[in-house]
Amino acid sequence: MGGKDLTRIAISIDKKLMDRFDGFTAEKGYTNRSEAIRDLIRDALVGREWEEDQEVVGTITLVYNHHTRELSDTLNDLQHHFYHAIISNLHVHLDEHNCLEVMVVRGKASVVKRIADRMIGTKGVVHGKLSMATTGKELV
């Protein structure tokens, strides 16, 4: 992004809030406030994409004990059922009992949420999380 494409703004912020924000930016490794604020704005806009049921991407992360009766088969069947939205899959053996599965998903936000809910809510999944992201089309 060239300098001609930038818009400069001025905002007023309470000193205590600014001090906390500066601590946040330093902790996260930002080199300046502007970059941190741009990321916060992008994050809010990504959330809006999900609320507006736009095409989105994300990851569904599952941790489960593969010895749980029929769990692997159930998860595999769900993945085949939702093959149109699951574009990649990573399976990791954490130890002799537990597995980590990460699926990259793409589609309408409502569909992706439904897939995540089905996977995470499957009996035997000990932890699951949907991480929401964006296709980037609306943030350019």
C-alpha cells in the first residue's frame, strides 16, 4: 500500500485507555499504533462478514481420543458429508490415545458454523474450536 492510499485520522482517547493499548501493541510486537488499529479494524470487519453470512474461510480444530467407540468413523462420515466445504485436513497423533484434527473450511458463514457445531458437538470430541477468518475479498 503506497502513501497515497493512506487516510490519516485523529482520535481522542482517554490516557488510561491509551496506556493499556500501548501495552497491548508492545506485547503483540506491533511497531506502531497505526498497524495495531488497522488489525483491530480488519478483525471487526471479518466478524461482520460472518454476521452477514458472506463467503468465509476458517478452521475447525478438534481434539479427541481415537479409542472412543465409532468416533473416528463418525467424524470421517461428517467430513465426507460436508466435502464441498472442507478443503483441507490435517490429522496429528498427539500420543497413543489422542488425536488433533484441523480442517480448513470455506463457504457461507452459516454453513461453516453448522459444520463446526456438528463436528465439535460429536460425542467423544474433548475439545473443539472454530476459528473464523476471511477470504480477504472485502478487506482489499
